Amino acid sequence: MSPISIFLLSDALPPPLHLGELGSTDVNAVPVILIAGALGLYLWGVVRVNRLQPRHCWSAWRTTAFVAALVTTAFSLFSFVGVYDGVLFWDHMVQHLLLIMVAAPLFAMGSPLLLAWRASTGKTHQQVTRGLRSSVARFFDNPIVAFILYAVVIPITHLTSFYNYALLHESVSDAEHVIFLVVGYLFWRQVFGAEPSLHRMHPAMKMLYLFLAIPVDTFTGLSLDSANQQLFPAYAAMHRTWGPTGVFDLHIGGVIMWVVGDTLMTLAMIPVAIEWLHVEERRAVRVDRELDAILPGRGPGGANVAGDSP
């Protein structure tokens, strides 16, 4: 008997996914402890910042974003999405998008590194500062590095044998979830993060950054949608008798990656476009003030009030 068959026979398949199964759960101790620990540390940091710096309290919406990221992560792992992610490929794709396209940008908005820096004092603050200024931190803070990581991780984790290996080994699957969150956080902090950075991008560059990322999801989704055979032997060895066929399951997952992934990336451009507009408005006001200082005779909006000539 092959290793694949031995592994699959050791775990019974869940029942067919119907409406009655949407309330099913799969709660594991380690991710629960990690999520609860992250929540506790973050809230402790918020309380500490508000006590140390009462005139500059921590943003409530950043706290909300971080809590929402943890809730999204928990839902993707513990709900029916986590129950069926190793059985249905399209369900795994939903889980993947929840982690890297919803939870990760929310984590970036929460700016946990900035919170750690502001909440720390004394030697701890010096160590945090030293860590944020280290060569390793600066390397991963680079938007080019973050983009390359995203562009490499997405196809590798869905189009190579890595995914089949993750199906056979729960520890690899868990590591994949962590990779999605970490790479997603590094990618999205370039767009939504408020943490100190040597590579803070202009909104125009953020738009280009997101625009160039769209083909990554498109390529991966179209590759899956065009598959004419099962790409992952572990699925074939399951002998699942319900739900979509193996190839059709890949096609559904590919369409989800392509359409939903591209849609979420496009929606992320909206706040960036608004930020760009505000930047240009502030720039126009600054230019007007500079011209007013140079040309005292200018009236509001640039009108010449010194005489009839322009």
C-alpha cells in the first residue's frame, strides 16, 4: 500500500458538504493558543500605549482591524472551511483567499510592529528599535522583496507537488497557513501598514504595485482552470464519492482564485486611489501657499487682485 493510501485510510473523510454541515468545526489546540496569545498581547499593548501616551492613544480602528484579522483567521481554520480544506480544492482556495487576501491586509492595518515599538520602554524599547532597524528587517521591508515573495509563493503552493505534500502531512499544511499569513502581511504592509519604513511608497506606486500583482492570481487561476487531469494524487487516492469530480474541483478553485482574487486586489486599489487624491489635494494647497508667499498680490484661488493685468 502506498504512503498516500496509508495516510488517507487513517483519516475518515467528512460527510458531504451540505447546508447542515456549515456549522461543523475543527478546533486544534495549537492555533487556538496562538490566536488567543496574539489577541492578548495586542490588547495589552493597546492598554499600555494609552497609559504611557494618553495624548496619542492607539487608533481604535487599527485595533478593530487586528481583531478582525484574528477572527478571519480563526474562521478559515476552525469553521467548515477548515474541515473541508483537505478534501475539496475549491474550499482550500476559499481558505487561502481568506488568509492572504483578507486576514493578512487586516493584520497589516493593525500595525503590530508599530504597537510593539510604542508600547515598549527601556531596554525592551531599544531592542525593538534595533530589531526594526536591522538588516533582516530592512530586507523584508523592501516592497520588491515582498512582491517577489508573493509572486513566488502563490504559484508554488498551488501548482507544484508542494500542495500534494501538504495534503499528506498536517504539519506542512499548518506551515502553509503560516506562510500565507506572513507573506500576505509583508505584501500588504507596503500598502496599508503605518509602521516605520525606509521604502514608503507614493500612492501612485502602490497602485502600480497592486496592478502588477493581479497577473499572479490570474496566471495561477487560469492554470488550474485549464487543467485536463487531476494534478494532485492525494485527491485521487481519497476516492471521494460526493461533490465535484477531481478535475472540476480544480476548475472551480481556479475560477475562485482568478475571479475573486483579482476582484479583491482591484478593490484594494480604491482606498489607495482615495489616498492618492488626498495627497494631490494637499500638494495643491501647499503650492498655492508657496505662490501666495512669493506673489503677495494673488487672491484666493490664484486670482490677481493687484491690478487689471494678469
